[in-house]
Amino acid sequence: MYPRSMADSDCVVVMGSNMAENHPVAFRWPMQAKVEHGAKLIHVDPRFTRTSAVADIYAPVRAGSDIAFLGGIIRHVIESERWNKDPFFRSWVVNYTNAATIISADYKDAEDNDGVFSGLVEYKGGVPEWPYNGFVGEYDDRTWQYGGARVGDQGRVAATAQSGEVPGVPSGTGSKPSAAPRGPPYDGLVKSLLKPPPERDVTLQNPRCAFQIVKKHFSRYTPEMVERTTGCPRDTFLKVADTILASSGADRTTSFAYAVAWTQHTNGPQIIGCCALLQLLLGNFGRPGAGIMALRGHASIQGSTDVPTLYHSIHGYLTAPTALKKHDTLGDYLAAETVPTGYYANTPKFVVSYLKSMYGKAATPENDFGFGWHPRILGDHSHLPMFVAMNAGKVKGMLCIGQNPATSLNAKLERAAMRKLEWLVVKDNWQHETANFWKTAPEVKSGEVKVEDIQTEVFFFPAAQVAETEGTFTNTQRMLQTHFKATEAPGDCRTDVWFTYQLGKRLKKLYADSQAARDQGFKNLLFDYEHEDPKERQIGEPDPRKLLKEMNGYYSDDPSKHLPGFAVLADDGSTTCASWIYSGVFPAPDRNLAASKQPDPPGQPGAQLNWGFAWPANRRLLYNRASADPSGKPWSERKKWVWWDGTKWTGYDVPDFVVNKPPNAKAKPGGIGLDAHSGTDPFIMKPDGVGWLYVPTGLVDGPLPTQYEPAESPVHNPMYKQQSSPVLKYWKESGNPLAVVGDPKFPYVMTTYRLTEHYLAGAMSRWLPWLAELQPELFVEISPELAQEKGIQNLDWVRVSSPRSQVRAKALVTRRLRPLQIDGRTIHHVGMPWHWGYEGLVTGDIVNELTALVGDPNVTIHEGKAFVCNIEKASGSPYA
């Protein structure tokens, strides 16, 4: 969904976010729903914050217990009289989710297996040297599939080990159609991937149907168990659950908003998936005021994943070619990664058009469109394993742009890793902690490390800022918007895109005379973005309109003709398009829709379609065919959005459906792509056209959300015998120890957070005197009860320690944090903002020194929102 749609919500639940503090502009929409329309606002959080202060219901929970809370709501909904009697819910779930789909008889649920799913392969022995994937175990997901058929990928171990195979699992599980035509065109290959459709039971009575498995899975998530696990009082929990249920239905919708307080856990994607499961049960997708709002941390964090700075995907969330799977040829890659039904059946068109944007005329059918030139990954190359490898001396150099690792995760270890680099390039506003780690880091100041022993050569490049350049950014609602240059950058400051462009040009020049096969990709790289403005051309600034044009796409034989959208992409090389999801943003040389700023008339229902461009295809609510019932009529007049008018789908938004496919259309036998979907299958990106309550593929840690404890916890898991995720990632390094469960030396739960007045690690805010004055000092929030227990007064200096390190901060004794009763024990929370460091106008200890290199197995994000610590009163001097 997008933030403005939250104004149409009857209930807004903010969980995993302090939205009022960290996304104050977007928070206007929940407040509008509350003030103007009487919507209920619910905040679920360990701390009472600015969001809690305006909420109708505040529900305190222990950090790391989110799935227990959400799972309890799921159980409450399924067991409720209203949900079982209201025909809307029954119709929605049967028609628009996979509730009726029969699951493999070999599947064994965590409910019956001490908290572990079938297919677990545990690793024993040493940690492999490369690529430092960090898994403590992996799942073979074959038993999780639909009965009689596979969906999604073509049968593989969910998360590939560094060898490409998992011990104990037969090799060759990937399906590669040997006789399939290898194209182009690739329709024959796609068709060869088809599997028989799965069995269904629309009565939802079969014990192996997804609904019954979900119902059984969450049966133990009773209100009493929720209170025991989360610490939220039973009555408060039930009030939240009843309010969400009462605010959902044919005539009412509920939305959720979350941020990194959901993602930064070892089961972060499963928390989000748990919320998605709940919203599917309640019919809260594709409808005004419904859905899940992922609140991004800054202006273009969405864009940095769309046009990725990620290691594991290429443009438009397509899988990066890897040396660990059968990706030898383009045909092999497409056979392994294409889903034959649903819109992702168009993957060959997306990939070929992308390869044309990489290599231009050099990409031909005869050379697999240059697929052999494309880089391959070897495993997990994300932040955590990269620094583990760096600390082991496996990385020679690093370009650090817009990041500050010296204050990042397990910061002391990361600074140690950077001391082993041969060279480091830092490009930023100021000489922050990473730029100066070699001379001003705490271990250097203390004499623990000598400057002369650090061999890393550091280069600092001054950066221009967003107001000093032009271009587009993609905001939290998938909307591309053009921004214009407000002022010239001072001195030699240059933009990030200037740096990347000039580096690319120099590398191309370096490889120009090479005859080595490995260099042909660089030689053939399409890399011409010279600016039309002579002044910008003189300093070497690339033209952002040319970059946007390449992302939008054009016809390969006539680059002056822009593509109107991704529907025209082809797999024969006739279309060039870097990022299929962005196609349509720049459909003609004189039509940059990202620069459009025309609002809808006041009082007129609509989606503000002329304000910016939201991918895909400028639609604002994804899967909006679900805003109509199976016959195509709006579920209610109050919540109408898109509907069938007798000849086409129409409404207030761009329909997320085949415009002329009637509701009574049947799936075509043997059809690929959207031909395999009927007129009542709204989730067009899913292979079976429905939302997944049960997730048979795509998540490596289980088909259903399960309450696991964080990697560090003061309590044993009240829900299951399995303590934490059996497949989390952990790097067993000497500087990265973890506390044992219930370690008395670290009895308190720590969570970190952001402040309005500071920004991320502080490199954009701690050098500004106005912001420094507003938040001059690092502090730690503790409850009055904990303060009394430890003899700490407000503003006392305290020492906060974890198994990795310790920091000093001022005590902020506040009732915003209260002790919780967890499984019969009193558990205290400690909260700390993480913006400080040893450079800038205001300095303080680095809170991230307390965190561990431990992460989620799907995306390797660290667990910074729930770990353990101790707190003690310190001496009066901050330097003692």
C-alpha cells in the first residue's frame, strides 16, 4: 500500500516502528484517519513513544516476541464467531488465498516437531572459509510443497550452501528440461516448466489443506501464551485483537505500518509474513485503507533495492546469476529461475531486455545476449559476511559510499577488519568515523592499536548532497519523483553518480585493449550517459535523464523511441530495459512522469495518479482486483476501488489485472503466464494467482511464521522446545561471542532505535550545530524500577555492556519503559539510540559496539532490535 491510503483505514496498527518519531510526514495519514474519520490507532512496542502518546491503544511487548503477538491475533480471528459467520471472510479466503490448497503428505509442521519443520539439515563441524554464509543449519523445502505439484522455484534446497549442495540432500534436485527449446523465443522453455495444478478442498475441511495447517499451527498461540511470551497483559492483547477484527470486513479495512524494528531480527521476514497472513485472513489487501506499509529509512532506500545495491538480485528483483546453481547458459538460468505461471513467466523478457541494457548491440541471440559476461555470485556477499571475510584478510579494498562501518554492527570487529585492508575509499560529507578510523578510533586513542601498525591506505572523496544534484528518487511507496538541483556543490564535491560514472569510464579505458575472455563484458558494457548541458559535461556529471531512459527502456533498433511500459518487453533482443518494474516512468522524450506533480481535485476519490510515478505501471494499490468480489462487484460502496464494468476493469486506480479478462474467465489448460489464471485470481505475481497463507517456497526458514527467541535472550522459548531459529546466521569469531540463554551476567533486553533529530550513524546530522544542540549527548532509557534496583538516578553516568563490548551513556530514567512479566519472571528493557560516534560536533560511545554479527537466514539483516545487556552505575566522568 502507500501512506496516503492509510487515511482511508478504519484501524491503523503501528508495530515495529515509532512512526510519529521516525516518519513524521507519513504519519499525517494515520492521524487524518483518526481525527477526521474516527479510525482506531494502535501502537505495539516495547517503549511508550510519541506514536504511543496519540494511540487509542498502547500494547507493550517484549522485543523479539512479535510473532507470538501476531500469531495470537491470527488464532483469535480464526476462532472468532464473527470471522466464521461473516460471508465476506469466507469468500475472500476461499477465492483469494491458498487456504484450500492441499499440502504434501510428507510435510511435518513445527507444531508436531518441537518447533522445527520437516527437512532440516544441521551442520556439524567447522565453519567453511568462503563465502562465510554463516548458516547454522538449512532446510530442504521439498516436503513443504503443494500436494502433487511444485510452485515457484524448481525443486532445490532453500538456501544454497557454499558448495552448492547441502550435506545429506541428493544433488541434482533442480529441474532442467533437457528437450526444451532454448530460445528466443523462450515460450517453449517456459511451457516445459509447467507442473500439474495442486489439489484443492474448497470446504477447507481436509486436514492437509493450507487453512487447517495454519489453524493447527497457531492453536497454541492462546491469549495466555501471548501474555506469557510477550508480557502484554491478556486484556490489552484481546482489546487489540477485537479492534482489528471489528475494523475489517466488506465495509471496513485495517492497515499495518512497520519499519526496521520488524526487519532487524533473526526472523524478520517471518514477522512481516505473519502480518501478511493475518491481513489475508481479514481481506485487507488491494483495498483502500488496507495492506501493510513498509516504512523505509530514508528517501531512496526503496530505489536502492529496486535498482539494486544488493548482492543477490539484479534490476527488478530478478535473481543474480550464481556459480552455485546451474546457471551456465541463459537457457539454464531461465529454466532454474522462471516460474511458468503468473506474471513472472515473463522473466525471459525481463532478463533479455536487461542484458541488452548491459551490453547493447554486442548482446545477441548467438552469444546468449552476453549472459556469459555477467558477474556471478558465490554465496552471501552482504555486509556481515563481507566484514567477516575482511577480518580474515580475504578482502583487499573497499569503496565506502554513504555508509559508516566504523559505527556499524559489532563496530569494534568491523574496525579491526578495516585495519586489514590494503586500501579504503570513503566518499561522504565529512571525515566521519570510518574515514578517520586509523587515527581516532577508541582502540587507537587508548594505545591498544598503534597507528603505525595500520597499513590501510585511506582516500577521502568529498560528496555532493541530494540538493546539489538532479535526478529521481524512489520513496517508501514505490513512487519515483524527480528532484532538481537547488545549489551548486562546493569545491571538488561530486555526486555519487558522478563517482560511479567516472570510475566505470576509467575501467572501460583500462580494459579497452584486453583480449582476455574475462574482460569482454567490461569492454562491451553500454556506458554512455554524457550530459547534454555543456557545463555539467565539462565536470563529467552524467545525465540523469539518460539513466532514467535506460531504466524505462527503449526499442533496441531505435533508441529515440521510449517503451510505453513493461507489457511490450520482448525476449528476442528488440527491447532494451534495465529495470522492468520502472518501465513506463519515461514513456516518451517529453514525458517524464516522475516529474509530474498534478494532484486530484479536492474531494474526488482517487489515487493521485498524476503525482509522480509508482511502479509497477503507476498503480498505487497492488493486487487491487481484490477490491472487488469474485463477480467483479465492489465488496462495498464505501470501499470500492477497482471493479468490472461489463467490458473492462476500471476504477480509481490502474487495475492490477488483465484489463479485459472478465471475472468468469477460466484458466486456460496448459496456459503459461496469466493465461494460467482465472478471472478470480487477483494476486497476479503469484504462480497460482492467490495470496499465500502457507508459503511453500521463497522463505528459507519455514512455510509458516513461528515464535523463536532472538539469538540472545534472557528466557527460554515459552512456545517451543526449539529456542531460536534453527537456520539463523551466526559467525563464530573471537570478537563475536553470544550470551547463553538466561546468562545472569546479561539479564536485560536491549533494543536500539532512531531519533527525529539525528540521522542514521550521524554522518549527516552530528556535524550540524542546530541538530547537535537538540540531541547533544548519548543516553540510555531505563525504567524507574530498574533504576531503583541498580541505584541509578536520572542523568547518572552508566556503563552498558554486552558480551561484545561496553559503552557509557547518561541515564534517562523514564516510565516509557516498564518491566514485563515473561514466563513468570520480571524482565527489564533497556533502550538506546545509535546515532553517536567519536567524530562530529557532538560525540559519544558507539552503541553498535554492543551488537553481534548474527542475522536472518533470508536476507542476512542483523539482529539489532533484541539482544541482551547489563547496566551498572559508572563514575561521574565520561572519560573515566
